[in-house]
Amino acid sequence: MWSWKVGRLFGIPVYLHTTFLMFMGFILLSRWREGGNLVAAIGGVLFILAIFATIVLHELGHALTARRFGVLTKDITLLPIGGIARLERMPDIPRHELWVALAGPAVNVVIAGIVFSISTLMGGQPVLGLPTESLGAVERFIAINVWLAVFNLIPAFPMDGGRALRALLAERVDYVRATQIAASLGQGLALVFGVIGFLYNPFLVFIALLIWMGASGESLAVQTRSGLAGIPVTHAMMTDFRTLDAGESLQRAVALVLAGAQRDFPVTENGRLAGVLTRDTLVSALASGRPDIPVGQVMSRAFQTAEDHELLDAAFQRLQGCQCHVLPVLRSGQVVGLLTPENVGEFIMFRGVAASVPAVGPASAA
């Protein structure tokens, strides 16, 4: 909704967030006001675009390295503060996660080295330093790439250095403990950044908040996945659900939504699962003004499923990684349950409450 697809690179969709376009407009206006020169303003925007092109390459470094280890990337989105490559999951082997984390900063180092070498061969004398306005465009471009690599190697989530640290720790301790250590270090660093930013540079306060939230979120996510390990899908799936036949009308789906709490429906053809109708798809189809069309014409035929003998952590990870809101759970090809994020969240909540209540034994006579 807030992002526009601009193309694909190596099969990976690339999006521009609306705030990125607003940021480009702000740079253009600021440059024009400072110098009153449209050419200089456009030059400033082109320089920023060159920087964001390197950020795309940075994220491609992560994505293509992850692909080498069997992990796909859903998309890359450009934001004013940088880029995000959404991997379906992190590699299971810590050493692989280390290479994925380091691939992005390595791309920036390579870019800086190539531009430095080309500038030198063409007779230039590029000077390495802080990326300030006192440097020329080439020197600033080199410096920014170097500092992007350095900044991303800070050992704190959500930077690449935090993931690299977690991968190194995971070689010696279990994954959850490694994440907790890396997250704690990240939060400590966030406090330091926050204090320095409050005293000297407000932008560091923003960086501190980003680091704190990233560290907390990563730690919580890993603990959640760990808490689901070894538990069958059948313990958390919804068993009281309704299905739709592909030949039924959308009006029938609306009636079922209004009659209960179910939002997404498995759709069958000849008794076999053929698709999934989500509430969002239902609303979009109704907006076209044809509530009498069959469900089979609008249902999604690209969907994920889980088997009833699967473990919950693996199924939940697949649910998080797919563009879907529900996983039909199958037994011998028949739908026996539904797995949704809400189901898993409630399961975790009630399991935690039950674990915190001490068992009460029979009272003994005095």
C-alpha cells in the first residue's frame, strides 16, 4: 500500500516506499533553495540516488548470499533511512548466517575500492575522510560507502554486525542464548547512543531507538520460535472452522464471516482442497460489484499448507514467511484444522500462563 514496485533484480521485487519519494522531493527543494540553481539541485538528487543504488547492491549482497544457502528473499524496499531485504528466514547454520550478514558491508567495501581505483587510474587523487561537504563528489561517495560498511558492522540488532555477532556466539552456545547476549549488547549500545545524542546530536537518539527496538524484537522473535519447538501443530490449530465450496457464491462467504470469528476459509473442489479465500480478497471482490460470482473465481490457488504431524515451530516459520494469513492443516489430503498467527499467539499466551501457575496438590490433614 505504501510502496511502489519499480522492478525486479535477480528475480527479487524491488519497491520504493512513499516516504523515499517524499525524501527525494525534499532534497530537490532544499538544494534549489540553497543555491537557487536547478542544475545543482538535480545534481544533489542524483548523488543521493547513487547512494541508494549502492544500498540496493548492499541488500542484494545479503539476498544473493542467502540464496546460495537455500534461503529466498521476498523483496527489497528502499526507505529514507536505507534498505530492507526481507528474507523468508535466516539460515539454520550459524556460519551461513555469518556470511549472509557480512555480505552487505562487503559490497560497500568493494564499491568504495572500485571507485577509488578508477579515480586514481584516471589521474585523480581521492582523499579518504569523513563524508562532509568539504570533499568532492567522488571522495564523498567513497567515504559514504566506507562508513556504511562500518556503521552496519556495529554489533547490535538490527545492524548486520548484530547478526554476525549472534552467529559467532551460536557456534559456542545455543541460538536463544546467543540472541539474548547480542540483544543485550545492542540495547546497551543504544543507551550510549541515546545519551550522546541527547547531549550532542538528536539524530543519534533516533539511531538509538532503532537499535533498541531491533534488539528487543529479534530477541522476542527467537524466544517465541524456541518456545514452539517440539510441539505438534495439532496443539495450536483451530479445529472449529468452516470450509467453502468453489461453486458457492461470495454471499455465502459473507454470511459465514458475519456468523462467526473466522476470517479466512479453505475452499474445496470435489472434496479436495483447491484454494484459500481470505477476508481481504473477499472485500476486494465485493468491491467489484459482483457478490454472486463463485468463490472459485477469486480464491487464491497459491497457498501453503501444513501436515498434522508437523512440529509447530516449522509450520509457524512457514506461516510468517509466506504472503498468507492462514495455513490449512491436512491429514491424508483432508483439511483438519487451520493455523493462524492469532491461534499461535493465544497458544503461547495460555501456555505461559499455565506454566506460571503452581500445581496445587491435595491438602494434608494437620
